Amino acid sequence: MGATLRVLGSRGNSVCIRCGTFKAEFQAKCPNCSFTPETDAEIAQSRVLGPLYSFALGEDGGTVDTGRADAELQAISFQIRSGKPYEFPSEELAGVLAVYQAVQKDSPRQVWLTMAPLFIGALVVLGGLGYLIYAWPK
Ligand SMILES: [Zn+2]
């Protein structure tokens, strides 16, 4: 899943969902309107207007295909710049959102796994201490 996070943040042409300006990375601050995608929905929308990619999702081998080819991004950029907001396919958007939320959910678990030996160590020490106190001859 760590790989998914890197891919979700992959560099390549992306279009600002607000003003249609091209930027190098979909989560980056727009050089034109200063818009930075922050909510899950904004980040998912921004990823749709980024490089083509097929994300693996879940354990049943399902994939979420998203992103736009460069020529398509050019057209979308032009459309947004001329004042017409891009209509995101709701199914695709929901898929990207699911990938993004799965990636986010995964990170704390990674941290927890790294921390676990420390916690177990502390529990063993505490348990040993408890046993000593319990078994102390009266
Ligand atoms: Zn912008």
C-alpha cells in the first residue's frame, strides 16, 4: 500500500480543478489561482485530472482506472478556463476516493506495526513487575 501512496502522488501533468491551469503534481498548489486540494473530494477530483493510472483496490483484484491522457487534459484545461466546470464521472470519482481513503487508513496501521514491539516490550516489563509484586513474599 505504500507503493499506492507514491503512485497516487505521482508527478505528471495535472489540471487545476478550479481554474484549469496545468501544474506538475495533482496535490500541488495551483501557480495561477493558489487553489490547493485539501478535502478528500478535492484530492480525488484533482487525481482524476492527472496522469492515467490503474489502481489496485481491495483483495479481490479490483482496479480503479483514472487519470486523463495529455490530449484530453488539454481539452479539459481549455474547457475549465473558458468557464465550464468539468463534470466528473461519479463512479470514477467514488473509486479514486476509495483508493485514497484506503491509502490513508493504511498509514496509521503501518505506524502501529512499527510501534507494536515497543508496546509489547513495555507490557512484558509491566507484567513482570506485576508478577514480582504479586509473588513478593509477605
Ligand atoms: Zn488554479
